[in-house]
Amino acid sequence: MISRDKPWRSKRGRVELSSEKTRDLDSSQLENVRLNSCAHKELVSCVGWITADEVYSCSEDHQILKWNLLTNETSVVVKLQDDIYPIDLHWFPKTIAGKKQALAEIFALTSTDGKFHLLSKTGRIEKSVEAHRGAVLASRWNYDGTALITAGEDGQIKIWSKSGMLRSTLAQQGCPVYSVAWGPDSDRILYTFGRHLIIKPLQPSSKSVQWKAHDGIILKVDWNSLNDLILSGGEDCKYKVWDSYGRPLYSSSPHDYPITSVAWAPDGEVFAMGSFNTLRLCDKTGWSYALEKPNTGSVFSLGWSADGTQLAGACGNGQVIFAHIVEQRWEWKNFEITLSKRRTMQLRNVLNDAVDTLEFRDRVIKASLSHGHLVVATALQCLVYSTKNWNTPLIFDLKEGTVSLILQAERHFLLVDGGGIYVYSYEGRLVSAPKFQGMRTDILNAQTVSLSNDTIAVRDKTDEKVVYLFDAQTGKPVGDGKPLTHKMEVTVIALDQCGASNDRKIALIDKNNDLHLTSVRRLGREQSMHKIGSMVHTMAWNDSANILCGIQDNQFTVWYYPSAVFVDKDLLPTTLFTKDASEFSSAPHILNYTGTQVTVRRADGSLVYSGVPPYPTILHEYAGSSRWEEALHLCCFARDQALWACLAGMAMANRELNTAETAYAAIGEAEKVQYIKFIKDLPSKESSLAHIHLFSGQVQEAEAALIQAGLIYQAIQIHIDLFSWDRALELAVKHKTHVDTVLAHRQKFLQDSGKEETNKRFLQYSEGVEVDWEKIQSKIEMELAKERERAANSSVRSSMASHR
């Protein structure tokens, strides 16, 4: 429902608000409020938020008004000169202004006389600049506050310094430019050109992108820095969503009147669109959450508050309309929570239909429900509820009231606001606050930040190939301190949620839509990135087991045991569960994967729930607690090849060779069964460990284990068996043993293949080393005998220690 508890009364009588609930979804709705103090007498052309509760509006009556939503007061900031008719205003970016307080109170105001004005918070004109011939139709600061762009009725687009000095004329068109927007990195400009949209890079050598976007003149555009999507609205009465390459993602049906305003919410999840007597809230994919029909005339400008919960609109009849997002919904297991009003949540337990109400002192900005806790961020506080006790929340104050993201793990949760990233325990204790050079918290979202019990992952904005990894307890970089670097730009990251910290894995999707998996704590080893899927658009980890699901092309895919790629790559295809994803329609998005249920939002906004078999989760639980007999019984009961493959990988990862042998036999891998038997018959634990590493393709780890145990011959023999001749000779020379063994095997290999020696190092050592197979064989036998003797002595010592 859309509540209207504070209707505004005009001189013409009460304004009735009609509403249309477009879909029965767990979606946001709009709560509209109009303030009944002094309004403008003429058309309102633009609005802008200075704080989370204060809005400036400019009108053709030459007045700038300030609206305070907390006190419901409206005051006149300044009465402009009679020849100044405002068109557009934009405040200096708050993320930069925090460092330079003087600039925090500056906004750019464009007018019909061809000028733009830099005004202070008090309304004093600091500087007026002759910018264009005819009206200055739009202006925007870039994200770092270093430049201002203006667009004019004369078709010119100009870039100015923050002090108002002209830097360049970026473009000269033959028709008025009605709207402009900066690209996410402030290196490109989007502007209108009649029915076309043009993206122009600031670098002169780069090519522009131009496409016909509408059948009528385009009036407004916006470009979001988080999702990199473009909005446009025009006189053809349609609003459209585009990607940054100009490809269409959504086109609305024609409205009754031209689209006069569009605006992205800061987090890029929703946007608002305004037309004549029309205000609509839409999802980022285009479909409508809510529709309002206020009697306000055309909505010429829309502005979102920094926290993304409130919307202001400049209206043609002299009013400023305010809207608040309500009816957001969160679900976790048997709990369902709905934001019914700005300060009220309705709680429902679906098991017993118990209903409760949670009241808050301030309006709710963000909330998250998972892992047995509800975390609510208001304008001033953070409240943490346990699902076992909804009466006494833990409360602590926030430094800033602009929380833009909440992520939860089992042991703690993460908050992102304008000041940084903070990890708190569920008892309200600040655990850590990771930082890195160039961190921009204003562009972080759930796709580019991930949290587990021990690790925080953050994708870098300046270089999207880089992912920073931090220890959740200390906030310091993990391992050797080097970030994870992928070969391509990363679009989505996600940490698995269960298991030990040393086994933590991170999944990432790159710009090619390839899904990769790698280990977080590499412990000095080289980064090993494994591709486990292609054409993957969305993914999510299970909350109680390290099972990964995703939409892969037209298939819904579940990776029962993604870590199999580190143990035995051949197992991975066998451990997949797939089914047709046509029920999800096009462009679906996985919201969460809890228990055995996956929640997917379709492109039309509706939710679809898909079940996953429960056996893999149970198998992960058995393997995690070393209950191998029960794991075998489960696989025998389920009679599923995918489960047997998972068990084979889990057992090898845990060096449980008997279970692995049974599991591999169940899936018909005779050669691997034989190799496991060979490993079991090895005389020493060190050799067994090395060959387990070899089984998983980890040659360096196998070599290191043998050399550390003093088994030099076995380390050399590994490389001989793998035909890694250079490394085998290098080890033999370095440790001054078995050089003749390497040369002998090399000669035999060349004779069998009918080739001659061409390697200079082997030619060099062949001249001074005699090859005698009898000596070599006796030396090998002696080495093996020493290993068996040492293994026997170690076994005796272990037995004596256990008897004591």
C-alpha cells in the first residue's frame, strides 16, 4: 500500500493522490507527502538536496526556498534578481566536500540569461559566468569535484574548473542540448542531441558513441556510477534504460505525456521518472514498482537524498513534491519483515502467523535480515535484533547517517557509509575498518563487496581487475598483502561462507561472464585461478554449505562442490546439478541461496523460488565433521553420481584415502582407484602427502614436501615421471645427488622416441658423468630402504608415545 497520512492542502482545495500498485511483489512503494507551508508562486524548475533532510528548490518566481523535512518548515533562502530565471542546480559533491568544507556549501545554478552562477548555502552569488548564447539548460559537477559541465540552448557543451574558469568546449551541436551526465569515472560525457544520445570521451583521440534513442526529442538523461546504466526520457512519452555501449535494456510503453525528468537512486537499484501529473518508481531493469498521480502538473526535475530513501520533485504548478520509499520487504527462513512506514516495520513469523511491530526513533535507511539477525540502519543509529528476541535490540550510534550497504556473515556484519567500511560484531563492537588507497565508498555495492566470517573482499574501482582482500578481525590485508589480480575486469565477487579460513574461496564473474574460483589465502603460492563456468550472469553461495549456484546461459546450475577444481578438475563436471532456466525468463537475478531454496528475481520483478536437493548440504556437513562412514551411507542411499563425485573430491581434499577409493570406484574411475592404492602402499607419510599433491596437479607442493623431508631422490623422480627434465637436473645438481639417474632416464627417453640430445645443459653434464644402470638401481634401492626404515622408526615412536 502507499500511505498518504500527510496530505497537502492548496488554495484550490485538497490534492487527492491516486495510486496504482503495478505488481504484487516484495517491492518498494512510494509514500507521498507535501509540505503545506509557503510554496512557490510559479513553475519550479529544479531541486537539490543539501543534507539528508534539507532540500533547495528554485522557481521562476526568482526565489530559492529551503525545505526541512524534519521540522516541516519552509524558508526563503534568497530572492534572486528579476532577470535570473533558474533552470538547473547541482550541489558540489559531498564526498569531496567533506574534506573541503568551504566547497560543501556551493552549488551551481544555471539560468535563461546564458549564465551559470556559483551560490553559497546562504544564497549569496559567489560568481556569475557568461557561459552560453541563450539559456544554460543543464549543469553537472563530476564525481571528484574537479570540473563542471554545462549544456546550452546554443548546442555547445563546455567544461569549467571548480572556480568557474573555462577549460574547453567539448562539443558544438546544431540543436539545444537539454541534458548532460558524467560517466562513472568522470572520463566521459553523456548528452542529448535531438533524438540521439552521444557518449563523448574527454580524451580527444577517443571515438564517440552515438545512437538514436527515441522517436522524439530527448529531454532528460542520467547515468549511474554504480551500475553503469543510462536512463533517458523524451517527447515520445517513453523512458528507456541503456548500457554504457548504447545497447537497449528496457523501453517503456508510451505514456500520455512527455517524460520530463528521470533520476537514478544513489545505489543504482531503483530510479524515478516524472511526467505530467505522474511520478513513477522503477527497478533498475525498468519495470514499475509504484505509480503516483499527483495533481502537480509536469515534474521537471527529480532529486534523490544521499541515503536513497527520499525523493524530491520540482512541479509545474509551483509545488515541490516529496516521496519516501516504503513497503520494502526482507525474508529469511520463517521470518518476513516489511517496512510499512518510514519509522515502522511489520514482523511476521510464517510458522505461527505471529505478527509484531518494530518502531524506530528515526527513519529507516537500510536493513538486512540473515544469519539469525536483523540489522537496521536509521539516520542516526544502528539497531541489531536477534530472531530469538525481538524486544531488546542492541543499539549504537553511527558516525554518519548515510549507510549505503549492509552485508551479513554468521559472526559479524559490515556497514558501508560515506566515511568508510566498518565490520561490527552482533554485540555492537567495532571489529575492524579496512582501508586501501583510492577507496571510494560511494560506489560500493553488494556486487563489489563480499563478507565472510574471516575475510572481506572489495573490488577496486580505479582498476577493476584488482580485488583487495582483508582479514575481517584486524582489517589488514591477508597473506602477503598483495591484492588479487584477475586478467580481466571483475564485475561480481562473492566469498564462500563456511569452513576454515585457510580454505576460504572467492568466486568472481568477469566482463566476459566467465565464472572463476580461487583461494583467498595463497600462503606464498602463486595465484591459481580456475574457470568453472561460462556465460554466468548471476551467482550466490549457500549460507550453510560451500555450494554455489548461478544462471549459466539458459541453465540454472548448482556447483555442489566447486572446490573439486583444486583437487581433481575431472570431477567438476560430474558434481553439477543443472535444470532449464526458462521459468526465470530473461535477465534473472539470484537474490539469495538459503538452505535448499534459491530466490530469483525475474526481469519483470516477480520472485521465483527454486528448490535444490538437500543431500549435498548434508554431505558437506558430514565431510566438515569427518563423519566419513555416514557420508558413505548417504551416497549409497541417494544413488546419485554427483554425490559420489563430491565425496571423492572431499575425501581427497581431507586425505581420507579409504573413502576416496570407494567413491572413485563408485563413479568408475579405475585408474584413479589404482593410483590411490599406490599412495596407500607408500612407505612414508611424506611420500603419501607428496603424491596426494600430485594427484591434484600440485607439483610444486609435492616437490616442497619431499625436499623438506629430505627425500631428494623421490623429488627428482617426480619430475622424471612428468618429463620435466630441466627441473629434475636442476634439483640433482643443486643437491649433488642422482645426476647420473637423471641423465640415464633422459637417454632412455630419447632412444625410445628416436631423438638426439639438443639440450646444452644435458650435453654438458653427459661429458663428465658416467651412466651405470646397476649403480643407479642400487642407489635407488638404498634410498627406498632408508625411507622405509625411517617410516618404521617413526611408527614405533608414535606407538610408544600413545602407550605412555
